[in-house]
Amino acid sequence: MSIPIFDSVLYPYHFAKSIKTNLKQTMDSNELKNFAQNYADAWCSQKPESVAAFFSESGSLSVNDDPPAIGRTEIAKVAEGFMTAFPDMIVEMDKLSNSDNGIEFHWTLTVANTGPNGTGNNVRISGLELWQIDKEGLISSSKGSFDSEEYSRQLKYGADN
């Protein structure tokens, strides 16, 4: 599968500047892996707009059964919600693979719930996002999923209990 990218190198905090460059090549597997790693890094940045910059202007992000956030502003709000609840958030890319339905970005979130009204408990949860990439090399759709019952249990009792 060949996926378009931009000439400029993708950096998680400066990605928004690269989206205006000309499209001249396609993303190979190493470039896709770099894109995905930079995306994970953006989630760790405490800069919601860095996450949103990986999406097309009309891109969407849905998490489990929640309605999708559509557009960069709404996607940034979703990212901000996680970043507020988890100021020390670490998102690690576990695996990246192609499937018949899109690109699967597998991740693990490791964090303490220390944000406002947080429980202080540690959370370690894995999940995946199913991406559709548009012709400009941006995420047009991401359908995220994780075990919400296990997540709730860890918020209440901690990852180690």
C-alpha cells in the first residue's frame, strides 16, 4: 500500500507547518512507522493541536462508542481531555500493520490519573486505532478502541490491583 506524504520531515510539534508543502512522494513502510511514532509522541506532548495536526481538516477521531470528533478543533478537544486528566501521559506505539480495513496503530497508554479530580491511580491500557489515510498523507478517519471496563477498573483501583 502506497501512502502519500509531504516533502518535509514529520516532527510531532512542528507537523502543522509541514502540511502546506507540496505532495511529491509516497510513504513507504519506514516513513509510515515514523509518522505513527510522531503521532504517539504528539499524544505525549501536552499540546492537543499537535495531535490534531496529523488529521485532515475534516478528519474524524472516534473513541470506542463515543460520537466522532470531526475536524481539527474537535479532535484537539478530545486530545486535551486526555491530556488534562493525564498530565504525565505516555503513549507507546506497540505495532503498526495493514489490514483490509485500513492501517492499525496499536498503542499502550501508561499514566497516573493526576489531573483535576483524578484518582491518582496508575493506568496501563492497550488499544488500537484503525486509520484511513487521505491522498495528502493525513489521517482522514481514526476509529479508536480499548477495553473501557478495564480502563474504568484501573481508574478506580489502579493498574496493579
